[in-house]
Amino acid sequence: MEMEIAMAQKNSTNTVGVKVGVVLDMDTWLGKIGLSCISMALTDFYASHSHYKTRLLINTRHVPSSDVVAAASAAVDLVKNVEVQAIIGPSTSMQANFILDLGDKANVPIISFSATSPSLSTIRNPYFIRATQNDSSQVKTISAIVKAFGWRTVVPIYVENDFGQGIIPFLTDGFQDIDVRVPYRSIISPLATDDQILAELYKLMTMQTRVFVVHMWSNLGSRFFTKAKEIGMMEEGYVWIITDGLADILSSMDPSVIDSMQGILGVKPYVPVTKQRTNFTARWKRKFQQENPSVLDAEMNVFGLWAYDAAVALAMAVEKVRPTKFGFEKANISSTSTDLDTFGVSTSGPELLQVLNSTTFRGLSGDFRIVEGQLQSSPYQIINVINKSGRGIGFWTERYGITRVLNFSSTIAYSTSKDNLRAIIWPGETTTPPRGWVIPTNGKRLKIGVPVKDGFSEFVKVTRNPDGDTSEFTGYCIAVFDAVMAALPYDVSYDYFPFEKSDGTSRGTYNDLVYQVYAGEYDAVVGDTTIVANRSNYVDFTLPYTESGVSLIVPIKDNRRKNAWVFLKPLTWDLWVTSFCSFVFIGFVIWILEHRINEDFRGPPSHQVGMIFYFSFSTMVFAHKERVLSNLARFVLIIWVFVVLILSQSYTASLTSMLTVQQLQPTVTDMKELVKNRENVGYQQGSFALGLLKRMGFLEANLKVYNAPEECHSLFSNGSIVAAFDEIPYTRLFLAKYCSKYTMVFPRGSPLVPDVSRAVLNVTEGEKMVEIEKAWLGQQTSCPDTSTSLTSNSLGLESFWGLFLIAFVASISALIIYMVVFLYEHWHILRHLEPKTSFWEKIVVLATHLDKKDINSHTFRRTELHDGNGTPRADRACLVEPSPNATYSPNNNGPPSPSTFSNDTEGKFAVHVEQGSPSRDYSDQDTLAQTAPEIVQEIELTVPTQDRSRTSESTNRNL
């Protein structure tokens, strides 16, 4: 069928006609909508752009969508004979794959609004313009839905052609990114009969997976879902997700087919509802109804909108190309040339392609923008098929993920939460999201692998029955697995199989056993299997139900009270030395501050040195009897007493702990020492500890194997090993006899893993786990807990350096203040020295004054007249006589009269102090340098009558 449509206006006599080919299947819904939309697009475009100098002349070819050869033949005819400048079409990706090379050879752009397969590359075929979405762009939307509901396995169902196969690599990669497995791919032939479809559906029913992604065209999809409903696969528990190939044309499908698709989810490009689109849809319906009176209730879909926008984009691009360029360069023809060799080359092709790749406008389908031959992706709408159509339940965008409404100015973060979707009606008219997998009633029983070992049978034990054909499986791990399976909310059928050879011995290591799950021999593994990084590359682990980790078993020795120098143990050597130095330093500081004003800190040099040590160390037991008179010294002493209190209390507590708490010291504390000394170390047969020890540097000759706790004890007893390296559950069982990180293993992505993990938590948190541990591992109360036998570590300087720092700062501060005051009071001495006096001579002079008694101190003024018994001092010549004219002088060095004295009798005394040489030990250089006049001090004293005679007699005796 050949049809030519000239879109030139009648009054446009000076326009240039540009031939354009259209290759579509006019018998399909897509072809009918596409051609009508192209026709209306050009009519609307030139009606609003009548001043344009070009007009598109449409040459249409009808080609069945299943006939790729006919599509290629139509393209050859259009390029060779009609010399079209561009081709719109074809309908399918398979047909496009055949004619793309023709477009490249002739420089003729091939513009398709329906070829969505990712296998069609705009890079390999530069003259291919995809005016539709690439199927791979919807993969992220589908993956987001699967992730939102937590489904772990998905089975894609697709048609066996370029359209179906093109999306599969992108789909599997997208699922792999979110850790979702694809255990099976269901391929349906485009020519499949109903029986073949049923056979494939029955195969899917026997699988655990209940999440299916369907990617096919409507003609095959209609029959597929009709048969799926017939056999009960549209009931509760199933999840169906359709791609845009079906979701975009739901409105044009038969109502009976829509009825069989109730509850499925779909994704399709979102097309905004605009006034322009609404007006066009109404006009299109009237026109289409006139042209196709047999078609009732026709509905526009996104492919028709893309066809409209593609025709507009081509018309805009043609107008920008110079009219003189439209034409073909004929190829050189020889007698041996084929039809393909006789192709001409379009002279406008390169420029037209460049303009198309830069075309941007607001079309009926939204923002129409071609970049490198590909229409840029738009947001996707997620729909739920309910009643007669698909109801929108949310959107997906590259920036925000799953959202309930589109808000391009939002600042929310990317999300894949199912809460962002509206309410969903699932197959079976339920609102509860399906689990995504089931244990099929007609499926196989789970095959559980169990390790075979000689020792540590408390964890797992395989006993072969006398008949030799069956085995009995017991142990802690088996009991836990049975309890976990019983806790699942559904029934799981399984059988245990020993991992053994024909002679009953183990077939290999635990790594070999785990790998059999990956290889498909077992569905799961139950036993004392450890979670190791390299194993997790092949299988998935449930949550562990025992304590994790590895530990070192070594003999212990008792060090309690067997050391005569144990009193030195509470403190480390650096703390001892620091404490000693601090005591001496504080004593020296107190001596400096008290030396000039306190008689207790004066005397011969040996006495003063002894006082420095005695006074500071006496503070350790708070036994010092010397009075401290200086306020600065008192400040330093208060800080230091606080430090001594903390230090002594800590020392007492640590020493008490060392002498009373059990001191069980391990014979080995460092693995590096074992490697360095090449000591023998034991490990359990088949454990991953062997590889770990080798990586740590142990030589294989120094590694000894054991199979049971008894063998390990024997190796320790005869000195064959000095330590054993094993997992914590084994070490605890070993220690319980002589005084948890185990788990089931499943294939990667197994849907049982999350449910079993939840059941593990339920079992371990309940009383059932306690019963299982008591039954298989015992009470383990025969030995004291090793955690209570830890050695008390010595106290180190790092625990007390703050206290020493405070004491040091306080002492230095007091010294600085004292020296500043001293220099201020004696600065006149330095001024009276000879100018030529050296610096060191000045230091000697100041040191000499620093060593002398401070006569002006209140401490000496108070004791100037009387000794400690209240009698006049013997080193002064004193004359005490009554004087009726005596008055009290405020400069008197003696104390005032006590207020408690009686006023019954009052007497007045004149105290005559004769000048004499001061004491040899405490002379003042200033006093010696000056001749003081006779000092007469009159003091009016109030003395009780009864004490007067006693005072007079005492005075006479002293005189």
C-alpha cells in the first residue's frame, strides 16, 4: 500500500516540499494512532507557522509489525526510489534494527517513536533518533518498587525478541545493585500458543518466588494474563509488575483482559495534563472516530503523543536546513553493484541530524529534548490496575525517588519508602503487601547439609543408624534450627543430609560445605558454621545465635601472695619516681616559704635538709607536728595533702585487691610472642582458624590439630602445645570440662534469610534457648567465671598526672609570689651595692638575706618579749620597773593586755631595753650597719594584783 499526503497549504505556492517516509503497521492500534497523530501534528504546525518555506510530504508504507524483511524493503524503496530526507518509524525494535544501517548508509535520519529496546544504540547508529523513552530508563523505577517492599527475589518474564531481551541486562544489573536475586528468567516466544504459555506458568507456580516483572507487547500480554488468571496466579500472594510496554496502552486493551490484570502494578512515563493536550485529545477522538467508525471509545496513549511531537520536531528541523541542500548524490553504479550499492547519499542528512539533536520545545508529551539521538527521560508514574484502568499511586524521579506527588521545588531527600505510595489493591483484592515468596505445596523439600565431625558433639552430631541408610542428627545447633523452623509463621519442609563420604568420614572442610550451598547441592547448612568474610561472597547468613569471636586458650598460674615485693606492685615505677620527686619538691617549697619566719625550719644545714624530707614525707600519714605560719605555705600544703590523700587511698585499694582477689595469670598474653618464639599452637580440625593462624605468621610445623576437648587437654598436658586458638563457644565448652558465633547458612538472596533471622531473635530471647543450652551445653557452673579472675593492673602515672600538675602549679605560683615580695622588700640592698658588683655577687647577697631570720615578721614580734612560758627572753637586757608616767606605745613589740585580765589593780611599768648585739645566728646586716639610739618603751599594762609579785620576781631572777 502506498499513500502520499501533501501537507502544503493551498495558498503556499512558493514553498519547498521535503519528502519524508512513514513506515508503520496500519492494522495495529499503534499504527493507526501514530499515523493520525503525525497527520494532525503537521496540520496544526503549518497552520500556526504558515510563513515557513518548507512543507513535509509524507510517503506512507504499511508493513506488518512482525515482518522485518518487509520493513527493510519499504525503507530501501523510500530511500532509493522516493529519496526521502527522513523516515518516521518503524513500529517495532526488531524492524528498526534492520533499517538503521540503511539510514547510516544514506545519511537519512530514522526517527522512531515506538522502538524502545536498549539494544538499539544511537552511538552505533548515529542517524537513529529515538523520540521515545529507552526501556532501560524504567529499570530504576522498578528497582525502587522492589526495594520499597523488601522483596529479595524477582523473576522477569519477557518476549523472545529484541524488544524483550534488550532490557534484561539492565534489569538484572538494577536488581543486583539492591541485592535482589534473579533466580530464573521466563522467556515467552512471540508465537507461543496458549498451551506453551500455560506450561511456563505452571513452572513458575512451582517456584518460591512470587514477584514477576512482565515485559511484552499487548497482543502477547493479553493472552498471558488471561491464562495466569485461569490457573489461579492472580490470587493473594502474587506480585505482578508490568513495564511501560503494557502500562501505556491499558486504555486500549479489551475489558476482559483488564479484568484479569486486577491488582498488578505498572510503570509508565508521566505525561503532564495540560490545556493543549486536553484540546488535542478531544479533536483527535472526533477525527479518529470519523476515520475508524468501527472503533468505539478510542483513547490516546503516550506513543501517539510522541508521534505528534516527533513530526513537529522534524518539521522544525527541516525549516532550519537550507532548501538548496535537499537532494541525493547518486552513487557510481557498476555491473556488479547490488541494490544497496546503488543508494544515493542525502546531501541534507548531516545538517538535518545536527539540527534534530539540538531541537527543544514544549510538546504534548512534556519537555521534548533530544540529546545525542535520545529523548531525555521524564518522571515515571506508578499505577495500580483497579477496575477498568490504571490508578496513579505515586511517582518516581531521579532526584527524589518514590514520591506521592510531584514537587520539583521540594528539598526532600531521595527515598524508596513504600509509605510514599497511595493505598494499593493487590491481586486477590487484599491491601496487605505480599511477602514475595512462598514454600510451594508442590515444590521440593529443603535439603539441609550437616557437617560430620568427631569431636565437640555437643554442637552437632551425626549418628548413622544400623541399617546404614539413614542417620540421626542431634546437638545444640540442630535443636536451635528445629526451634527456629517451628517459630516461622508458615510450614517449611526440610530434611537433613550429612556432608560425608561413603565411609562415613567428612567430605571436606567447612568452606567446602558452605560452597555446596552456592553450587546448589544443599538449600541450607545447619551446624557450627562460622560467619567469615570470604564465605559471605557465596552465601547469606542469618543472625548468629551464639557469641561471636575467637579466643586463645592457655594454661594459668596462681601468683597470689608469692612475691615478697608485692607492696610495690600497686604503683608503676614511673608513678613511684614521680611521687618521690614530688614529696621532695613540696618539702623544699615549704622550707623556702617558712625558713625566714619559722623557728622549726631553721638551724644547722643538716637539720634543715632533714626537715625538708621529714616534713614532706610525714604528710603521707598526716603526722607532721610542725606549725606552718606562712599563708603561701598553707595554700601549698592544702593542695598537697589533697594529692596525698587521693594517692594513698588508691594505693591502699590496689594493694588490698592484689592481696585478696584471686590472681590467675595466663602463661601467654601476646600472640606475637608465640610467633616470635615459634611455639606450638593447637587448632580444631576443619576450622577456619588454620588459615587465620598462617596469616598471622605461624609456621605449619608449629600448628597441632585436635578433634575433641579431650585431645586438646592431652596436648596441653604433655607439653605439645602452649596455647590453643579456637572459637569462643568451643573454648567455653572446653573450660567447662576442665576446672557464641554459629549460624545456619543459606544461598545468597534466599527469601528464607530475613524470616529465619527474625525467628532466631524470637527463639534466643525466649525460654526455649535457655532450655536448649542447658540440654546440650550444660550449666557450665563447675568452674569460676574467668572474667572475675582478671589481674588487677598497677596504677600508672596516666591516672594521676592531673593531680601532680595541680600541686606543681600551686607550688610554683607560691614560690613566684614569695620571691617577688622578697625582692620588693630588699631592693634597697641592691641599690646600695657598688656599681661594679657582678650579677652573681648580687645573687649571693640576696641569698644571704634570704637565709636570715625576718625580724619584722609578726611571728618573731610576738615572741620578742617572752619565751614559750611567758617569761622575758634571756638574750635581751631588760629592766622592768613601775612607772607612774608610763604610757602605752603603739609601736610596742609586745602583745597588748589580754581582755580577760581583771581591772582590780592597775600598775604601770617602764620597760627599758638596752641596745646590745643581736643573736649571732639571726643577726640582721642592717642592724649591724647602724648605731641605734637607746630605745625606751613605756608600756602601760594591766596586771592582776596576785600576778604582780610573780612577774616581779621572775624579772629579778632574769636580771
